[in-house]
Amino acid sequence: MVTEILTDDDLNSTMVEYEVEGKALSAFLCRPKPPGRYPGLILIQEWWGLNDQIKGVAQRLAKENLVVLAPDLYSRLGHVVTQNGAEAAKLADALDADQTLADLLGALRFLKGAPEVAPERVGLVGFSVGGAYALQLASRTSEVQCAVAFYGEIPPDSEIEKLAVPLLYFHGEEDGWIQKQDVQRLKETLKKFKKAGAVKTYPNAPHAFFNDARREVYHPQAAKDAWKKTLAFFDKYLRTG
């Protein structure tokens, strides 16, 4: 069901609905206009909601010839979008992790069923809270080919051990949310269990350094490099083989 249309000369962008356990959930779908079958990508939001900044990231990715689906994690909470940190924290805390992962799996299967998507070439990318869910989802399903996590909470080693796909993780050295010892633990655990993974830490970059809508944390040099590395990662794992 289409409920909103945004215009772009090169893209088709719409709000869509998909069902999980009989519940209609919302997502932003963005795809290149030329007909064909493209790699797909699930884009998982920060705790602010499915806002214009995340939709803008989806459009940037779609311009790289990807079909991008950004689920609204707050579909079961009234589709809230906020700029208030305290409200955002309450919303994120209100999410049931298992239900959210089930909803993301539903989004993944919806995306893979789209006629313009090559279902064998689908990845994940998430930011902050979304980065944490990208890490968890990549440890619980073999239905994706790779995952990128921007400064998401790092799961226990037992979850990392189950990681089934290549991982690219970004972290800012001045991140006050994600501790350096946890990032080091991620590096060591990836190596211990011989997982295909890379961790990139940026000096002087804070948490949410990629979010250009929040000038107090945006770090343009780190964001530019992380974007370049993200696209190269998707080229490697979603466009070859």
C-alpha cells in the first residue's frame, strides 16, 4: 500500500506497508527508476524515528543503484518521529528486541520479494540503535550477504560468534555511548572466531558522526570516508559473485 510519494528525477521513492504477524508496518522504499534487478538493502534508523535524514540516506544509497527499504521501527508505537533526545530514548527503550528483529526479518523478506530486487544480493546497514539491530540481525539470519553497522551497541561474544556474513563496523574515537573496550572486544572476537569483519575507528569523531542533520556531532571527514568505504563494501559483497 502506497501512502506517500517523494519525487526525485532519478528515483522512485514511496512509503509502503508490509505485514508481520497480521500487523501492518510502514517503511520507506527507494529505488532507481530504470527497469532492472538491483541489489537490495535494509536501512535501519537511529532512535529519532523514520525521519527526513534517514530517508535522505536511503535516497543517496538508491542513487548508487541499490533498492533501499528503511523500515519504521516505531510502526507499533504510532510512527513517532522526534527531535527530543529524552523522548527518543524512551521510544528506543520501548522497543521489544525480539519483536523488532522479527519485524526486520519481515521487512527483509518483503524487500527480497520485490520484482526489482535480486534476492540473493541483499545487505544491511544501520545507524546507532539501527546499527545495534543490524549486528543482531546479521547474527540471526543467513538471508543477507553482508552488514554495515555505524556505532551500534556491540552484542555479547556469543552473538558475534554466530555472525554469518561479512561485517563492516564504524566507530568514533570520541563516542560517549560505545566504549572503546567494547570496540576492541569486537575486533578480538571477530579474529578469534575467524569472521570476515573490519572495524574502522575515526579520531576526534563523536557518536552519530554521520548524521549531517545534527551539526553538533557531524564530522564531515569521517562521514565522507565511511561513506566511501561503505559503498566499496557493498560493491564487493552485493555486486560480485
